[in-house]
Amino acid sequence: MKNSKVASNSKKPLNIKISTVIYTIIGLVLGVLFLSPFYIIFINSFKSKKELFASTLSIPSVFTFDNYKEAFTRLDFFKTVGNSLFITVISITLIIIFGSMAAWMLERTRSKVSNIIFFLFIASMLVPFQAVMLPLVRIMGQLHLLNMGGIIFMYVGFGASLSIFLYHGFVKSIPKELDEAAMIDGCNKFQTFFHIIFPLLKPTTITVAILNVVWIWNDFLLPSLVINKPGTQTIPLKTFFFFGEYTKQWNLALAGLMLTIIPVIIFYFIAQKHIIKSITAGSIK
């Protein structure tokens, strides 16, 4: 009996080690698969057009920044990044403010009407953009809103549903007694929200910001329909000009893509600490 117990105990560490090795191998394989596109973009952005077509996966024989210099000039980088930043920052700010306020009021004023409005927001998430694309652009054209103001308005509308859904779930965990205590102290609804409720929504706010930044910054379809005019193009629209009807300048396009990725990576590293806190807070709750 003792021998059998010893044998069974000795098998457990062995099984644990085998499973750990298997999980590690699977993790490494998945990591390589996910990182391979970034590797291809990075190494080919330093190659000449001839070397790029000769071997896509090999390391460049000579690392040259000529592609970056030409892409920087052709993209009119500062102007184009400025356009993207303006649209993204204003859109995200409005989505966060209006989405959080709407979610708070919908959760606090529970009634049949508020439930119907909330479910309408959720249902709108299921409607594909392509289904409303042409009618929306036509209506916005009639209202003379095919400009930066119009596209910000549309981004706020499309981003509101998911943001309200995320905020609504978090607001439920905030005790209603905080609202009542603030009202007793003389706060109006705006003061209650911005001084008491909104600071508590920080983890969800970071999550909403990251999801919408990645979407709006990389969006091509909506800007191509609304603001595809000289001087107003965003980064994805400008990058598309490297792909002509008869030739495709992959070396310049990949260098341009690397330049466009940098702001998003910087934003992610700045917000990384808050993302981890948000995940931890959600798991505890």
C-alpha cells in the first residue's frame, strides 16, 4: 500500500511537469503566430523593393532608412497624424463622457422606458455598418456634414452602444447610497456624477478608450466615404496611396505602417498599468 501511494505521489509532479511543458510549447507557438505579421512588416520596411520581392522572410542585407524618409515625406506625416489625433481624441472624449453619463442614468432610473432604451443600444451593436453605410452618407451629405465634424459625430454614434454596455455593467456595482449621500450634501446631478461616480469608473474608462482608439485610429472605410479630400485624410487613407492601379510600393507602405503603429503602441504602454488594474478589479468583483 505504501509503495503504491509513493508511486502515485511521484506521478503527480511528473504529470504537472508534462502539462507545463505542453502549455509552454502551445504558448510559444501562438506567440510566434501572433508576432509573425509584425516581424514581416518590420524587416521588410528596411528593404529595397527588389530585395523585398526576392525574399520576404529574410533579414535585410543592409538596414536602410530611405523608405522611412520617403514615406514620412509622402505621407505628410505631421499633418496626417494631426488629423488622425484630432478625430480620435475628440471622438474618444465625447464617447467616454456621453456613454458614461447615459449608462449611469439608465441604471439609476430603472423603468420600462430606460430598459427599452438600453436594449435598443445593445441591439444596435448587431447592425453591421455596411447595412447603413450608403443611407448614412447620403443623409450626412444633405446636412453638409461630410467633414471632420461629421465623422466625429458618426464615431460617437457608432461607439456609444458598446461603451454604454460596458459602463452600465460597472455602474451596477457602485452603491446607490453614494448618490444619495452626495444629494444630501447639496450636489446636483452633474456634480454627483463628475465628482463621485465618474472617478470610480476609471478602469472601465481606460478599457473603453483603448477599444475605441484602436478602432478609430485604424478605420479606413468611414473616412474614405466622408473626408477623403486633400488636407483632411487620416493615416489609413494616406497609406492607401502607396497602392496604385498599376504598381504597389510595398516597401514604402510597410515603412508607413510602422510609422502609424508607433502612436498606438505608445498609448498602449502608457495605459498598460490601468488595463491590468481593470482586469484585476473585474476578476475580484
